[in-house]
Amino acid sequence: MITDANTPPSGTIRDWLDYRAESIGGEISHLFTDGDPSLTWNDLRDEASKTARYLTSLGISKGESIAIMLPNSRDAIVALFGVFVGGFRATAINLGAGAEAIGYALCHSDARFVILGTDQDTLFEQAIACHPNSIKRLAPRVSTDVDHNIALYNINPDDHALLMYTSGTTGRPKGVVHTHSSLLAGGWTTSIAHALDASDRAFCVLPIYHINGLCVTVVAPLVSGGSVVMSPKFSASRFWQDCEEYNVTWFSVVPTIISHLLHGAHDPSAKTKSHIRFGRSASAALAPEVQTAFETRFDVPIVETMGMTETAAQILSNPLPPGTRKIGSPGRAYGNEAAILSNGLTPVMDGSEGEIAVRGPNMMLEYLKNPEATYETFTAEGWLRTGDLGRIDEDGYIYVTGRLKELIIKGGENIAPREIDEALYSHSDVVEAAAFSRPCPSYGERVEAAVTIKTNARVSSDDLITICHEKLGVFKSPDRVFILDDLPKGPSGKIQRLRLAELTGDMISTSNADTYEEN
């Protein structure tokens, strides 16, 4: 099993797990900050194979959905690989999506079985009450003896491996189907962009029911031969301590986590910084001010990237230092192609704005049971349309300028929310920021924004609006800035700006001049 920067991985996830066990079986594959025993590659293959044979004994068909409702844990890793090894379709359930969305995913996926943790039992009951379905619960640990002579299904690279639902902020969630081939390619694009090898150890704090956590910090080490430290969830107070204790060499997080670390009280030790090669930012745009401040304070380089559920995570990445990282850009393509499409859906290279598109081995197979959406997502030439607007420079670096569905159209002029976000982030007390639109009888839409700020900071909405006036001019600046305790986020930590107009609707009568002080 050999791969390089020019050749996507061949085979299946089962093949790669067998290869790791046979070549470096005694080496650690996964460690867990919650105290669970670590896994070697031999351990993982043996336990995943036992799970796979148990599932096969239940009469589950090849390629059939098996839902997994587990947080980051040893049980989750064994269950995930057990489903992959068995030739079934791992249906990753977003535990933060709410009962209605979870119930929809369980029903839509046609799952007859769910691997369920005891702490998720109540959520499962609420979910199936929303969408009644006959689903049998399975414990995450196989406690019965399993016949080792049970034959596993023959599986191929093009067989279904993963079903993961999008956040569904603009409608029903769509079920993204990935094959063994596209999942491995997603781990490979991460590996070649970041020069990962067997000496690297990832820190996984993002949920593995999200594509970033699953592909970037679980599948990439399978391809590269490295190891993973897994935490049940992100903790700002323990982050740097865990990095030191487990000899982490890289981590993948989202901009909100970077901002919280930046505004937190804890710093990495000199020892920690000596073995961390880089941090990786994904899932949303990283404000240049935040990236610069983070690197200045912690002396840890941040590599901004871009990815999607539909692309098995990464589609773009900046190079590692000393390569040229262009602040404000999520980088260029590694292992796939990226382009800017004109209104006619043809690539343009003149620096003009258009829709960002990508094609390559890490593309999804389809949206489950939704051929219309699948057809609309791919062009005739095989480009996957991301829905993001951007431009490409002469070096192939892409700059995201907005999202088609999030653009604010004020008086006929397009305004990218990211411009406003970055102006707000320029204030040192702003931890999170997101601009959004609200209907307006005069302009069609008007600009508003919401932020969270540092504990005990004293900054008013008017202060922030003034900064926007100075940086953007009055027309593009928000009419209101709401200072909130928290901003709504999806499972990856990405701020859901489309929900902000609804959440702030009752606050419109509040004076912009009110000063906020967090107790």
C-alpha cells in the first residue's frame, strides 16, 4: 500500500487497516484524553473485525446504513472502523443537530440498526418520536462471542462507506454519500498538503460525526501512518496541556476555537511549542487579524484550509512554513483541481469573481435519494460547485469573497459578510463576529451583525459600528451590532449566520449605545 503526492490511495479502508496492522501493528494508533485505553493498529484491526463479524451475523446487507450515535471516544473509533471493515455504510449522526434533524436522518438513511451510547439514549428516544421508525439499538461494545469464521462481504473501492448529513440550514439536510475511495482520497489530500508521516500525532477535538474531524484527523493518519489523540470535546483550559502530555505535532480546529484560545488565559509551554509543527484552520474563513494575533502570541503557525462534507473535507490548503502562506486565503489545491467558474460555469483565470468549484478523487458519489440536487451540484465537466464565491490569483491561491446564499444585497449592491466580519475582528475584544442581512423596505436588505466579546470587556455596539465605518464606509457597515453571549454554530463550530436574524429579532428595540459587560 504505497501512495505519493501524485497518486490517490488505492483499495478500501479495510485494506489500509490491514496494511497498518501488518506493517506497524504494535504502534499506537489512537489515544484518548478521557482515560480510555489506547489502541494499537493491531488492537483496532482486531476489535473492528470483531464488530464487523457481529454486524454481519445480524443479517445486515452489504452497503446498508448503520447509524452511529456516539461522541468522540474509543467506542466511536471501533464502531466506525467496524462498520467500514464490514462493508456497511457508516451513517454518522450529528449529536448536536436536534431531535427533529436526527430523526429525519435516521429515517431517510433507512437504517435498521443504531450503535448507541447510554448517554445518547434520551436523544435517540426524542429523535424517533419525531420520525417513528423501527430501529434496533446496538451497544457500542460487542460483549458476545463472535464466530471468527463468519465471512465478511467482499468490498471494493467504489462501494458506499459513509453517509453524512449536511447541516440543512436552508432546508432539509442532504445525505452525502462517500465511497471507500473518496474517503481515502480525502485523508490523502490532507496528508500531502501537510507532509504528514508516521512520526506525526494529530489532536482531534472536533466531533468525528463532522467531516473535518473524521477525514482530517482520523482518515489522514490511516493513510500517513501517524497517530491520533482524541478528546471528547474542545476544552480551552486543557488544550495546550493535552498537546504537551500527548506529544501532539499538529491539530485541526475551526476559527471559533482559534479565537477562544487567543482570548484565553493559557499558553503553550516551550516544550509544547517545540513539537507542534502547525495548527490547521478549516470549516469557515479565518480573519487575518485573528490569525496574526494567534501566531504572534503563541508562536505556532496556522495553516488556513477549506473543505466541505461533499469533498471528504479538504479542497484547498496553504503550504506549511517556509512555503508561502497567503493570509486571508484558504490556499490552493492539493491532490485535486480548483477553479473559479463564470456565470456560464466555465473556468476563468483572469482574477474575476465567480463560484469556487473543485474536482478530483475526493468528490462525493451523490446525495442519497436526491438525484436532482446531485445533478445541480456537478457541472457537465465534473466540477463540484461549492456555492462559495471567490477569485484566484496568478499563483493558484483562492480568495473567498462570500457565499451565494449568504450575500447581502443592499440597494442592488452585493456585500460579502466576510468583509464586515473582518472589520469587527480588528477590535481586540471581539471573540466571534458574523454579519447577516435583514429585510428592509428601502434597500431590500440591510446589514446587521452579531458578536461575542472578551469577559469583562467594555465595548459598545456604537464603538464597533464606528470601526466598520472607518474600514468599510457607511453603506457597507452594519446598522446594528448585537453583543451576545454566544453565536449559533453547527457541529464543526462554524457560525450559522443565517439563523442570526431570527435569534436577534426580539432585540431590535435595544439601543445600540448600550454598553455590554459580561459578569
